[in-house]
Amino acid sequence: MGDRCYMEITCRRQDQGRFEALGFTAQEWNNPASDSVTTVMVDEEANYAHCGDMPTDIPYHGIHGAGGDYGSGACVCDGHDYAEVERGHAGGFVVNWDEATKRPLTRSLRAVRRYLTVRDTVLELFKATPSTPSP
């Protein structure tokens, strides 16, 4: 069987096929105009949130819900770097805590910072990409 969850990603239209191969479908209800560079794709039955199967050579960002063995999370790739973090019920990030020191774990904070850095790179990339090819 598997452990399935809802997953939603935003990718470039030109990369849509890569996600369709994983089981994602384009969502017309939330897509910008057809001349937009990006598209929103959903997989309502993402097995283990496609852990280990997400592309690492194209830009995208996304979220997934909780499964039976894992919490909700966010993932992002700028075409070179891939990052993921756990998300809380109302968004935000889950930060692991060291009870002995009464401080957040450094590796947890590093993961959040890395995710935000890669996400910001992807958002800037999507903004800078022309929506229609130049003649």
C-alpha cells in the first residue's frame, strides 16, 4: 500500500510533464493566465509525498499534507539545490527543540534558513522569466 497525502507544487509550464509523470495534474482553478510562466499542479494521492522522487534539476516550490508516518511539509528546488522543511498546522515551520539546552536545534534552524534561501531564489527566477518567448 503506501502512505498518501495531498501535495501541491508550482512549477514552470515547460516542466509540467516532469510532474505529470509523478502523478500531478495541472489545476485550472488556480492557474494564472495561459501566458504565465508557472502552473499549479496537484497530486491528491502523493505516496510518501514523493519522497526521494522529486526532481532536483528544475525549479519549483510546493507543499504537502501530513501522512500517517510524517507531518506536513514544504519543498523547493532552484534547479541545483533542493530543500525541504516540516510545516506546522497553520503554516510556519516546525523547529526541533533541545530540552537540555532549552534552545532550538541548530540543524533545524539551518534547514529553515536553507529552505527560505532556495525558495526566494525560485520566486525571483519565476519573476525574471519572460512569460512569452521573444520573437
